[in-house]
Amino acid sequence: MKLATWNVNSIRARHDAVLAWISRVEPDVVCLQETKVEDDDFPTEELLRLGYAVATAGQKSYNGVAIASRLPMTQVAIGLVDEAEPSEARLLRATIEGVRVYSVYVPNGKSPSSPAFPGKLRFFGRLRDTIASETSPGSPAIVCGDFNVAPDDRDVFDPVGQRGQLLYHPDEQRALSELLSFGLVDVFRLHRPEGGQFTWWDYRAGAFRRNQGFRIDFVLATEAIASRCTSASIDIEPRHGERPSDHAPVVATFA
């Protein structure tokens, strides 16, 4: 199974680029975040023509997650386990070939001093509870998406200057560590231990050209399937395109 995750920062704005990338890379499963459209405006028909079944959790102008799969999807569910009616479209999951796959868009948090920041930290705990309610570390599960936090110094272009700031705050890192303690493995690091590999670059100040980025998009897998990961990489080619997303796709292959 070749699985990809990508925060597209508006499927409407990136429609052609996303479809072209999927056609070129041909992943079996694609998890998308920040689609920013309601379900009726998602390019479901185009993906169906490419051979993908589609599940979406859309929202007008904000958030939005989706999963497209060339393999059958079952047990599709939306939202966190404690949400009767999700107010924000941030979590979608489905079972694919016996693997529970989660497409996640963690709140940004705005700034460490913002009232939104504690909500970001709570989201990690609620996500862990949701995963624990449906699977176990011994069962195959993949949790992927935009987590809006860089785990360690290798994942930030300027760890000294950014430490304590949004995306690289110790409280965010602790929240991510608690999620990982469920029994999740960052499969990118199994294959690429070096620093300087990023998935997000600010649009401003030539950040991409200068490689002033953060690695905040992950493919996390339980041990039951992480041991089957044969490759993992960040595809920066779409970031070179015209009007690109500020994120690059992460691609992982499982035997």
C-alpha cells in the first residue's frame, strides 16, 4: 500500500495540481487536509474517474479532511469520539485492507498566548482517546495529516530562534508525545533520520527558497504496520508549482 498525506490548503485553489499529482504518483490511499470546501464542492467525480473511492468531511472556507482510496473503504467515521455533532471538520477515518486510516488536521492554535492554544493541546488528547476507542497498538492503524507541531530540532530550520513559538512550543511537543505514547511510530524517521527535511514553509520572505521550514505533517503507524514500512519521503515538487499549497505531500509505502 502506497499512502500519501497532504495539506492542500484549499482543494478549490489547488484542484488541478492535486489531481495531476495523484495521477503522477498513483498512491493507493490519499489523505487530504484543509480542503476548505463543503462536500458537494469536493472533486469527487474527478477522483472517481481516476479510480478512487472518496470519503469527505467538508466545511465551507475552513478545515476539511478527505480520504481517497483505490482500495475498498469501510467503517467510515467523522469527528472525535466525544463529538456528537462535529463543529469543525478535522478528523475522518476509514478501514482500508484491514488498516484503520485516519486523516487528521490538528488546530493551529494561533499563538501560545491565544485562547485557541489550550484547545489545540486538548485536541491531541481527544484524538488519542478516539484512536484508543477503535484500535490498539497491536492492530494495524495509520494516523496521518497536519499536526501543526515540529517534534524536535531536526524538524525546524532555526530551533533556537523558534523554540517556544507556535509550532515549536514545549507544550505542543508534550501533547504530540502523549499521542505517540499510544504506540505510534513516525515512519518518516525510520528511513530519514537527518534534519532539514520539511513539509511546510511560510509563503512569506522566500521561506521555501531558503528552506526555512518545519516538518509538521506526519504518517504515524502502530507497530503492527510500521514494521512493514519500506519507504517514506517528502515530495517537494508540488511546492515548486504555480500558486502551490504551503505544505508538501508525505508518501509512505507499506509491504
